[in-house]
Amino acid sequence: MLKRYAWIPVWAIIIASIIISFEYGKVPPSQPSMIEVLGLSYTMQGLLMTAFSVAAIIMGLVGGTLIDRFGARKIVSIALVISVIGNIISLFWTTDAGLLTARVMEGFGYGAVMTGGPVIISAWYEPAKRGLAYGVWGANVGVGMLICTGVADPILGTTDWTGMWIFALVGAVLALVMVAICVGMPADEDRKDAFLDNGEIAKDDTKHGLLWGYLAPLPILAAIIFFLIGGATDAFNAFTITYLNVFQGYDFGEATTCALIASVGFLVGAVIMGFVFAKVKDKGMVLVVNVALAIICLFAWFNLDLPLYAMYAIALIIGIILGAGPTAFFAVAPMTARSAGTVGAATAIIVLGQNVGTLIVPTVIGMVLDASGYSMAATVMGGLGVVALLISFVWRSLYRKRSAVAGE
């Protein structure tokens, strides 16, 4: 019975994660309209792209523990209610302060879903069966971007930026309904997250402090890498349409098509990484190679000035490479938790790294764009990637030592 119905909560949270990511994806295609209607600066655009991460960071800090204690359905549903209210407020309070306040509220639902998803997947599916689920999960933001970019042209062709905000509001309501009806956790004896790749995580009955699960070294390092690479990837997503439309002179349809192609690449890369990460034993080398390729992509993109169809092809390749990363980062949480009872905390710390990166890096890149230009922004993004690469070598070394101790 359990195996027959395990797919329902797993795929419900995956679908909810895609439609709640409309909160993320609605901003980039709306930027030209918001520049025209509201007069936003690049810095303010970066803040709009990341302000909702303030609440997502809070959920990263406490969400895993709350979900473990009170259940995924209750915590995620409450957070999604806050997100729905934030969406409604943003349609009426359109000053800088109002939009930023609403974006913070929207972040609660986003953060809760992003924290709860890996916990739910690992609880219902054992490691060997998580490839497709984690692959699609890792692509959730990319798919959300794909959908938002796809609908942007017809929506913004008939209305202004508020059309995209209403579209995201509908998504938030659907996510709330789906989680409230379909999402739950298995009974403790049926949970599948008490296992590493080939060995059981030892149950730890010793009393530990509240932060013990959050201080696991491997999830912390993964969170730092995710902060750097994920944040730079967010900047790629945030400014690509504006770069092509405003700076390079492509029309809006061509710019959104390029972003759409990159979003397709995100989906392809995430699904591929799901299967690769489930099958390849040397997880650290997978991270190292992906980060190294991401550095090239992040540095190159805003330095390119090529014919349109060449940009389309490169956008697809870059999307595949950048889209593969989140799948790997989400997948490492249950493998690197300190015990079966701290999988939620390990997941939360990795999601925290992701959302701190989303909060800080695009805003910094926006400030660089205001002060200098796209070439300098590309240099900053590539530099963040180099730091991430060095840390990924450390992660690989520690993971290999842990695996050797566990007898894998």
C-alpha cells in the first residue's frame, strides 16, 4: 500500500515547487515593463528578485525542524497562505517599500516548499529510486522560469507587469491547495531517509543541542557552494532578458525566447544530473566538474556579442550546465546528515545557502551593473565560481573520508 501511493505526496510537492517558483520567475520578464511604469533601477530590480529570500532564509533556518516536529502539510500550508496574502498586497501597494514587503511575504511559501521538498522525497523514496524525483525537483525553478517566460509575451502584450503578478498569484493558490490535500509524511517505521548510498545512517539516541543537526560539516560546505554558484545563476536568470533587450538591442520577443531556451536547458540538465548523481559513486567529482563548467558559463555569458541563433545555442548549453547543479545539492542532504533524525536540518542548511545566495548575489550584481557594466558583472560571477570550485574539492575530500569510515 505504501509503495502504491508514495508517488502522490512526492509528486504533489514537486508540482507545488514548480508553481510556487512563479514567484521567482515572474520578475525577469516583467523588468522592462517595471522600468517603464515604475522607474525601477537595476539595484531595485535585483532586490525585487531576491527580497523574498529574506523569508526563505528564515524557513531555511527553522523549516526543517518545524516540518520534523509538526508535519510537512501543516508548516508548508501555513507558509503558502502568507505567500498568497503577499501576492495580493503587491498588486495594490506598488511603492518600493510595498513591493519589497510583499516579496518578503511571498518568500515564506517559497522557502517552506523548497525546504520541505527534499525532506519529503527522501522520506518516501530510498536512494536508488530518487533519480527522477530529484532530477525534476532540481529543475523546479528552471521549469517555473520556463513557464513564466513562455507566458510573458502574451500576458505583457496585453497588460503591464501586474499581469505576471496575477499569474503568480494563481500559482500560489494552486500550490496551497495541492499541499493541503496531497502532502504528508510516512509513518516513522516506513521512512526511507535513514540510509546513505550503501549503508544505514546510525540512529543516534544521544541528547544533542538544537543546532547539532545544522552543524554537520558536509551540508554546511554544500550550502556555501550553493550560495556562490546558485546566487550567480540567479543573477544570470535575473538579468539575461534585460541584457539582451536593453543592452544588446534584441527585441523583447527574441530576448524572452533566449531565456526560454535557457530554461529548457535547466530542465534537461537537472533531470540528467538526477540520474548521474544516483548512479556515480564519486559524488564529489560530480560536484567539482559541474562547478568548473559553471564558472566558464557564468563568466562567458555577459561577454558574448554573437548573432541571435548562436546566442540561442549557447543559452541552451549554459542552461543545461547551470540547471544540473541544484539537483546535486538537494540530493546530498540525506546522504550527509549526522543522523536519520537530522535529515530535515541538513536539508534546511543547504536550502539556507541557496536562499542567502539568491538574496545577496543578484543584488550585488545589480549594483555592479549600475556602477560599471556587464563585463565587470561577468568577472564577479566567475570569481564567485572559482571560490566555489576550491570548496568543492574540500567537500569531495571529506565525503570520501566519511564514505570510507562507513565502509561504502
